[in-house]
Amino acid sequence: MSLTDKQKRLLQTILAEPPMADAKFGELQRLLTALGAKSIRGESGQTAFALPGGVILVLSWLNSQESVRGYQLASLSQALRRAGLAEK
């Protein structure tokens, strides 16, 4: 797994307390893919991600340019920690 410098900075801001990233859904998709997550497209604007360690994360948005909301960042931060990806 190899993260770009931008992805490393994004990961650090997501894992901050509280999560403070200013990111679009497309950026998060690319970060999660780089971390080894598999995207599973759902219905009604929801996407599920299967993270390493069997952790499933479901987030809702309309398009890849939509900004991520604070509660979504908090859920993402918790899921990354449960999956053991906070140390990357």
C-alpha cells in the first residue's frame, strides 16, 4: 500500500480529534482504495466500503464532488481505527 503525500495529509486530518478534513467524496474514495478498501456500490446514493479486518463502512452522498460532512468524517475515523489503518 502506497499513499501519496496528499493522501497522507488527508489521513492525518481524518484521524485528528475531532476529524477536520475538508474533502470531497472522490478524494476519500481514492484514499480508501489506496488503504486496501473495496468499494461496493449500493442504492440511493450510499456506498459501502469493505475495509481490511472485516470492517464495513457505509456512507451516503450524491456525487464525487460533494463535500464530506462532519459526522461522516467521524464515522470514517472510527472505522479506520477499528480496521487498524490509523497507524499507516
